Amino acid sequence: MPSCDGVRQKFINCVLKSDCVLVQRNTVQDCVKTKELNAQLPQECQLVAQSLYACKRGLLDMRKRMRGVPNSGSFNPDED
């Protein structure tokens, strides 16, 4: 069964490297769930979050299940 683990891990790593966590010392959960802090995340993190949302939504869409879920590739830590 396909999953979105690669995209999820990329999103977590992106948030961990952001100023919200490193400089302001907020938790990852706070940075993601609080609207004010979420708006301060870098554009890259926001784009990866959209990809994660699309991937999770694709897991539930029966039309996409037959073709496979795009953006669900495996995580490669050497890419970053």
C-alpha cells in the first residue's frame, strides 16, 4: 500500500530547519498548528505541506488509487 512517508519526512525536516523552531524555540507541532506561526514558515515548507496534503488526499481518492499516488516517493536523506 502506498504511503506519504517520504513527503511527511521532508516536511518535518523542513520545519525543523526553520526559524520557528531554531530561533523562536517553538515545537514543530506549534509551528504547524498555530496560524500565526504557520504563516511564518518558509515558502519551501509551505509547498511541501501542500504536497503532503495532496498525497494524503490522493490516498482516499479511488480514481487515483488505481493509478498510484503522485508525490509519494520514498524519502532520500541525501537529497537535502
